[in-house]
Amino acid sequence: MFRRLLTAAVLLTACHPALADEPAAPSPAPLDFKASVVRLNSTLQAWSAGQPWEKSPPSTRRALAAIIGPQQVITTSEMVADATYLEFESPDGTRFAPAKVIAVDYEANLALLGPASAEDGAKLFANTTPLEIAPPSAIGESLDIYQIEDNGVALRTSGTLQSIDVSSTFLPGHNFLTYMVKASMQSAASSYTVPVLQHGKLAGLLSSYNSKDQICDVCATDIVARFIKAAATGKYIGFPSLGVAVAFTEDPLFRQWLKLPDDQGGVYISAVRKGGAAEAAGIKKGDVLLAFDGHQIDRRGYFQHPKYGSLGWGHLARGERAVGDVVSLALMRDGRSLEVKATLTREEEQARLVPNYTFDRAPNYLVKGGFIFQELSLPMLQAFGEDWNARAPLNLLDAYQNPEKYQDRAERVIFLSGVIPTPATVGYESLRNLIVRKVNGKDIRDMKGLIAAFKGNLGELHSIEFDEEKFTIYLDEAGSASVDAQLLQRGIPRLYRAE
């Protein structure tokens, strides 16, 4: 499995020849190729992790998007995440049209776009030819990666499909079928992501490039086709999930404790997500998943796909089934075999205790007397740096990695993210990253509850209790109200958001 090794700033604008060992010169693309693509220009602006009342500086990205239907193009969701403006541009750079998102799936890293105006779209897409979707590719087959230079010259880089796996190309923990294509990419304009073709048909979208190993991660044809088909209904739902976390069963002592025979595979269910398909089906933490719809799962979580060979078992739920499908699961519980039926559901991100992404949503927060309270999310943890999973505070990581410990008492993890030095926070300036349990004796389940707990105690001393060693601090309401008024005058546009 390959992870994204290039930062957003250098990814594929950035497939520089100097980074490759012996980059092969790309060949000219077919003359009619440019009739099936458009450039996509994105202006992106995310919310600030440390100051949730304002946005970070804007950034831009340029990509080459494939036309797959009448005035419809497909690209990666990275191109539209937190976008403030989207624009189509003809390959020759002479025509432009504002774009809009028709459907987006951040987990699968796919987005379907169309023109914001039908009139502008008719002009831009005149004389274009939508690409057909290719049949699924096989290992060893050749795929063509297309780029267009600023001067309008179209380039084609051929590569070999080296392996196929289930991996994450954008969001951690969301794994989908991915082609690993061996190819030496070149630096070219509009190449944040580009289409990948086979015999002139769309086989996938380039999602990342490992310049050291010259491996291109490509969203596989199966996933692209399923996304396009689902988006065509006009009400995109997304890919389903079983709603479990699993651990491998390779360790002999662990297998002995689970009462697993030597000739039996299976993965240990380490967590069952609240409200998910597995919970509804009666699956419990501690069960061992042996088979999914008759496909045997080995000790490392792989099954044998009839076309692709060994794949991660998650593809059976997320890549080959739809929301509402009923699946048969073979389990082992306390050494005894059982079979259950589960109806796959869509796990909405906003239903998670700690959301994996918050794109296109303003963050909820509260500033009270200089204390900054926020809702925990994966982007908040990622703000601790590239190695966030080692640098982020252990209590926040624990809430993200073990939500079952918190989900019965809260809908969201509310934590004190920082302190603005004010007269109301004297002595508390160093406090940060503490999970809030109670305010004024009331359990805090979400941001609305936090705001209500403060508002219900006006004119008195507020008590704020944290998870950490039952630590409690006190805040004077009169002093904090005075500070709040000053903060508004100093430029904070609003002191809270709870949407």
C-alpha cells in the first residue's frame, strides 16, 4: 500500500523529472483527446484550526478533469474540498465557465461537477466528446496517464498496472480499490489530478504519485463507475459500511485465546460503531468475522477476489455493495460459529463522535472569557503536524481511536483548545487540549449543550470540569462577560457557533 508522499503544494504540479531515476519522455496524446477534457481551477479556503472564527489564507489548485457526460466532468474530491470558487477552462485556455459540485464523496475521493450556468456550459462544452468508462483493468495491462502543457500540447505517459489493493488515497481509514501503476510522471500544468485511460476509455483518476518508486495511485474503474452511476440518480447517498473496526489474528496466543483453530482465518472485531449496520445486526465486540457473503477472510483481513486476487475484506462492503444491501456474515463468538444477516447502511460523517472530515462546514466553537472551546475532529488532530498521530495529545488521540469509551456520554468531544490571555484567564494561560466533562454541574454532550450550560448560570461563578484527573477551574461570569465584549471590539466577529 502506498500513501501520499508529496505535499499538496508539489503533488503532480510537481511530478518533476529530476525526482525520477530515469524518466521516460512522454509521447504525444491523440489529437482528439483534448475534446474529452477540461481544465479545472479551484480556489480553496479552509477554516483555521487555532482560530475557528476565521479562515486560513486561500490556496489554488489546477487539474485536468474528464468529461463523462453532457456538461458533466469527474475529478477528485480534493479539488473541491473547502472550495470557494470553481472554474472550468477549455484546454486551449480561451473559454471559461464557473463550475458547481453535483455530487461529492470525500471518502472515495471523487467529485462530479457541472457548469454553474447552463448558458456558459453550452458554450464551453460545445463540440466536446464524453469519455466512456473502460472495463476493469487487470494486473500487467497498460494504462495511459494524460496531461496538457500550458502551451496546449497534450502528453501521454504509459504505465503498467503493477498491483491492485484496497487503500486510502485521501482520508485516513477510508480504503477503496486502487490501481498502483508504474510510470515515470513529468512536470506539467494542471496536473494536481489527471485522467487515466485504457484504449481511449476512462479507467480511473490519478490521486497521488510516489516519485521515489515511480508509482501512481489511481482510483480504480470499479469505484469510479459505481460513483457515476449513483450520482446519476440526482440524490447521491455514498458508499455503505459495516460499521466495525477490526484487528488481525496472526498472533498464536491471541488465536488461542479466541479459540480459533489453526486452519481458520478471520479478523477480530475490536469495536462496533454506535448506530451502524453491525450493531443493528447484533454483532458484538470480541466476535471474529470469518466470512463475508461466502468469501473466506484470512488472518490478515484478505479474501480472494475472482479477478483481482488477494484484496482487503473491506472492499466486499464498500466496493461491491450498496446502501440497503443485505449481506451474510459468518462469525465466531466464544468458540462457537454463528451466521447473521446485516443490512449495510451509510455511516454519516456528522454522526461520528470524532468526524474524519469537516469540509464545507464552519467549525463549532465557543469563546468564553478568553477560553476557546472546540469540537474534536480529525482535522484538529492533523493540525499538530505531519506525524500528528504521535504528536497530538494522548487524551485527544484516545477519543479518536476509541470512540466507544465516550459515545454513550456525548455526541461530540468538546475540549479546551487554547486560552487567550485576559483578566478572566489569569493563571490559566497554559491550559489547552483538555476534554470538558461538565459545566456548572451539567454533562456536556455537544457544543449547544456547552453554550446552554454557560447561559443558564448568568451572574454567578462558572465551574468547568475536565476528564483529566477530575480537574476543575472556575470562571467569574461578570469578568468573562466584560472580556467577551472587548474581544468582539478587537475583531473576533462572533463568540460562538453551534450549527
